[in-house]
Amino acid sequence: MSRIVAIVGLGLLVGCVHTPPHPSVEGTWSREFTRRQELRRDGRYCAWEAESPAWSGTLLWPAEAPIGDNWCETDGETARWFDVVGQDGAFLSTRLQEMGCCPDHGTAVCVTWNLETAKPATLVEYDEKHAERRWERAQAELQTVLQSRPALAGYTITPDAFVVKPGGHVAFCATPPGGAGTAAAIVEIDVK
């Protein structure tokens, strides 16, 4: 009986892919904010604002306010912001959102940053040992999700659009055809 329990327990462990916690890194992340606003010549208000994640003073997603006298005459209002989804050692996962106006348009993506390089991380960087297996499982799980939720037809995932979750787990960010217009359009495909 104990042999059967051991085999079943081993089977459960094999089905769960996780990465041991990465060592913590010194520093803190912060939210940097930049804004420019003015009235247009025709009396309409125009604004540009951006949030950028920063790690110990280094901007990860830098943004510079537009310059010049007539900067808002053609571009309309724009804004960008982010949410932190998770962190594992030097890997900080975010959802980035940009919105534009007139006509309204937007983009949203998931990015996991390698805080040691201040650049987006690849799945292989995060977990070289399990990257290929995670990717295979994510593709299979996406097909299961698509079958059970027809409204998500056409959603796709890419290997480096992932976020880290507690316990060393990963979720891939599935987006509709043409990309996500808002963060709400992103569907996380958990790989446990």
C-alpha cells in the first residue's frame, strides 16, 4: 500500500512544474510618474502622462514627455501605466498598458523584467531547466481553455510573455488576434 501511495505522490510531483525561489536581490521597485498637460489652441485640453516601473532608480520602461510648442496638436491625449503581478528574486512581472485618444486605441502586454539587467527577461533566463516543458504545457493548456471558452477563439501565447506566480509557478499571457487593447483582454494560462 505504501508503495502505491509513493507512486501516486511521485506522479503528482511530476505533474507540477515549479522553479525553486530565486535569491532575493537588494533594492526596491517604485512607480515613477511623468505628466505634461496644456490647452490646445482651439481651447480643448490635452494631456500626456506615464507611469514607469523603476528598480532602485533605474527606469525599466522609460518614457519621456513630448516636447515642443504644439506637441498635442496631432497626437491627442495619451496615458500609460502598469501593475505589478508578481516577483521572484530578480524577476519582476508587470502588465503594461498604454492608451491613446482620438480615435481611442490601446495596447497591453505582460513583461517580466530581469532586475539585474533592467531588461525584459526570457523564459529561459527565468528557468532554463523547465522552460521547454513549461512552454509545451502552456500550449496544451491553451488548447483546453480555447475548447471550453469559444469566446477566446484566436487567442495566442508567446514564450516570453509570462508572469511569475507564488511558489515558482508561471502563467503565460494569452492575447486576442492583433494583440490586447487593454489589460482586461489578457487571459492568464497557468502552468502548474
